Amino acid sequence: MATYRADSDLEFLAECENQDLGMLFSILTTDPKDGQKRHTQSLIGSKGHKQHGENYRAYWRDIAAELQTYGGNSINNLFRGGKGVTYCEILMDVCSKVKANINKQDSVSRIENALLMKILEKSLANMKQDELEKLAQELGEENTSVITASKIVVLLQAKIASNPYLWSSIITLLLQRLGFNIGQLVLTTTGTFVAPRILPFISVLAGPIGFTLSGLWLASDIAGPAYRVTVPACLYVAALRQKYNSINANFQLAFKSNYI
């Protein structure tokens, strides 16, 4: 069984809801292609899982430790005393795999954003011009005749920066394209994050056009069992971080409103 390595970038998992941690548990332990348990996982046989089952918060460190071990090969993990590598190391390795442009000095949140943007860029590259124009229209772009995949990524980045719901919605769709049975409500907190102008765009992504998302990326970029776990796991952790940060921001705002 893996041993948790103290990791400030994963400590927030202790505050996540059971349903959220349950999805991360599933990503780490179950192959979405056939629903079978991953041969390399040790989480299901862990003491925490046997004692607490679906009360994932009770053993969030075991779940985090499982992710950490996927970031280092099994031989190196033995020399680390059963410990894997930090989340930031895993994230940067995934970014390197998909050729995302990152600055190692940036915060984990910025690196996660770079990962998502690169994956979107690769996914949108498969879309036909009329599909790109439709997406651009939903994003509020008036001049769609010269739209490109790169321009849409820029538009998306601006929308995502101001709306965590859009971030989680896109990641939800990407994970669904990977075969994971993930519900949108798992990644959202309250209806306050659902801006009306965003809903048409989400419906476009969820429809026929959205099926283009992640196709080429899946076919050509993910090779090896470790990346088939670490790529979706990093995307999901990124979405959870957005949810956690949004909850905290709203709580602090409410607190100030009541006491100022």
C-alpha cells in the first residue's frame, strides 16, 4: 500500500465532499474502457477503504497517496519507502507529455490552467470551420469569419477566468470523452456559478460538436498505463481545486458582508 507524502497541493482534498473524492477514487482504481479494476492499483485493498468504504474523506490521504505513486515508477517508489512523488511533479510531467507551455515557477493553479488550455487547443484543432464558428458565436464573438482554434482557446481562457462553472463543465466533458461516468453536479457547488450566457455554450459542447473534443488527443497523445491515469486525475483534481477555491471565496465574501 502506498504511503502519503506530505503535499501542500493536495491538502485541500481533506475538505472535499465524499462524492467528489469518490470520483477521484474511481479514476485511480477503475479502467473506464471495460469497468475492470486497474492491475496497478492498491487502493481498494487498503486499510482505509476496508474500514470506511464510501466515506472517502476518512481516508483521503490514501487516495492522494495512490495518485502520487502513479507519478513515479514502481521501482523508484520502493526506494522512496513506498511513497510516490508530489502532485506538482506529476502535473508537470503530464504537461510535458501533452507539450503544454508552462513556467515551472508558476502556481499549481496556473499550471493546471495551462494543461487544460493545451488539451482544448489539441481538441479544437479537429473541428471543422463551421463548428469553430458556431462555438465562437456562443462565446459572443461577432466576427467569426476569421475564427481559428487558437482564437477560441483565447476566448475560452477569458471566460474560464471569470466563471469556475465553465472550467468544471469543460473538464467534465473531457472526462466523459475518456469514458468516465462523471456527473456535472459533482463538480458544481451552487447554481450561483451558472451564468445564463454560459449555458448555450455548454449545450453546444455537450451536443454533436462536442463529440469532437479530445478525440485526436486520446488517439495519439496518451500512451502507457500511467498517463491513462495521471492525465484524467490531474484534470479532475484541477476541477476540484476550482470548486474548493470558489466555495472558500463565497464563504469569505458572505462572512465579510455579515460582519463589515
